[in-house]
Amino acid sequence: MIHACYFTKALNLRALTARRLLSFGLDHPNKCCVSSIRMESSSNCNLRASSSESRGALIVLEGLDRSGKTSQSSRLLSYLEGLGHSTELWRFPDRSTSVGQMISAYLSNKSHLDDRTIHLLFSANRWEKRSLMETQLKNGTTLVVDRYSYSGVAFSSAKGLDIEWCKAPEVGLLAPDIVLYLDIPPEKAAERGGYGGERYEQLEFQKKVAKCYQALCDSSWKVIDACQPIEDIEKQLQDAVLDHVMACERGRPLSYLWSR
Ligand SMILES: Nc1ncnc2c1ncn2[C@@H]1O[C@H](COP(=O)(O)OP(=O)(O)OP(=O)(O)O)[C@@H](O)[C@H]1O
Ligand SMILES: Cc1cn([C@H]2C[C@H](O)[C@@H](COP(=O)(O)O)O2)c(=O)[nH]c1=O
């Protein structure tokens, strides 16, 4: 339960910051306006000048194994499509590529790899999709992504790898507009169906992963209690994403992981 309290506090601070920024007429907590040039800054993206072209939103779902990401990703997809937004569902690892197949063999304990090697493969699996991701966003398609760089860093740093080393290969990937973190006590996740099938689905390891996720929480995160009924979570995710989808349609610039 420690992590739930941590995230609640972080959430309240973020809401306060957002309200303060809104009182200055700004529509995103990572944004500040300087004359006619828009500058973007946050703890997860680099400061940059930008233009105002309409685009899709990059929405990422994160959380422990069995926290409900896949169930909620497909519900969010249906919701956004129902509103008429061009939307695609993506997930990492993408097991369809040759890199993804190496990852899949590792996760299902069919192969064994050095911790740094598998970390870099997970990252490469995102890099091989980066260009298509940017194309789709610029085409106006919103992407709902089931796991992203935060999984990469949380799971590898939970093994004891240095967090900055883990972040380094992610630098330059597209930064999400919002990260929806499904917050569940590891013990509760372990009670859910299908737990234990893959390499990382072990309670003690997931407890470490939960702590590592905490270190990554920043102003782009919305933390949701994943122990609620599926429909309640679904509604909260819908409420959380709409402003971001609209802001991206109005031309919020793309930004990049990871300034620190
Ligand atoms: N809010 C919820 N309450 C109870 N059970 C849930 C809830 N959300 C999902 N589940 C169930 O938990 C299990 C895991 O859900 P799901 O596959 O969506 O999680 P996941 O985070 O994508 O898992 P993984 O990371 O292991 O792929 C499924 O059996 C699903 O039906
Ligand atoms: C993207 C990514 C994932 N992982 C871990 C997290 C999970 O234990 C598995 C993927 O399982 P899923 O059911 O397909 O979500 O892999 C990781 O360690 N590093 C990553 O970058």
C-alpha cells in the first residue's frame, strides 16, 4: 500500500501545479508560452521550440503485470473510435518483429540473456517502431500504447541495473502526452487470472518493480486505482485522456524522452 499513498501525494501535487498553470491560461502542465514561440519542458521531455500542427495523442498505459492494462487499452480504443477519433492500439514488446521474437523467447523462459542485453533489446523494439509512431501521430492518429519506456526502465532497474543507465537508450523516443498508471498492490495483481506464466510474474520481483515505477512518476502521469471495478477505471481513463486528445488536435508539439 506504500506505493498507493506515494502516488496519491504525487497526483495531488500535480493537480495543484496544473491548476496554477491553468490560472495563467495554459492548457498543459508541461507547457509555457514565450511570445509567439511555444516552449515545452517537463521532467520527461526536452525543452524545445515548436510549430502548431494538428496530430494524434500518444497515450501510454503502464502498471505491474496483471494490473489491467490490456483490458483498459482496448476499452479506451473503442471509446475514442466511438467519438470519431482515428485511433490505433499498440503494445510493447511488439512480439511480431525479429527483435520481438527474441524478447518473447526470453520472457517465456525459452532463452536466457544477460540483463543488459535484454534491456537493450526491449529498447531496440521501441526504436524499430519510432518512425512509424511519429508518422501515425502526424497523420492525426491517436495511439493507445500498452507499455512503453517506463516498463523498460522499471523492470530492468528492479533487477539492480542503474536507473540512469536504463533510461539512456530511451532518450529521443517520443514522449507520451499522458501516462495512465494502473496502480495495484502486487499481492492483488498476483491473485488475478493467468499470473505466473512468464518470467517476471513473481511476487517478490513485482514488489521491486512497483518501487521502481515510483521513481519514474512525473507530471505526465495520471495514477488510477486499478483495484476498482473495470467499468469505473474505464470511465476515469476516458475522462483523463480527452483534454490531451483535444490539445494534440489543436497542435501541441511532439516532445521527446528523457531530459534527465
Ligand atoms: N479492474 C479489474 N478488476 C478485476 N479483474 C480485472 C480488472 N481488470 C482486469 N482484470 C482481470 O485481470 C487479468 C489481467 O488483466 P489484463 O490482461 O488486462 O492485465 P495486463 O496488465 O494487461 O496484464 P499483463 O501485463 O500481465 O499482460 C484478466 O483476467 C482481467 O480480466
Ligand atoms: C515493454 C517492456 C516490458 N517488459 C516486461 C514487462 C512484462 O513482464 C513483460 C511483457 O509482458 P506483456 O504481457 O506482453 O505486457 O515484459 C520489460 O521488462 N521491459 C520492457 O521494455
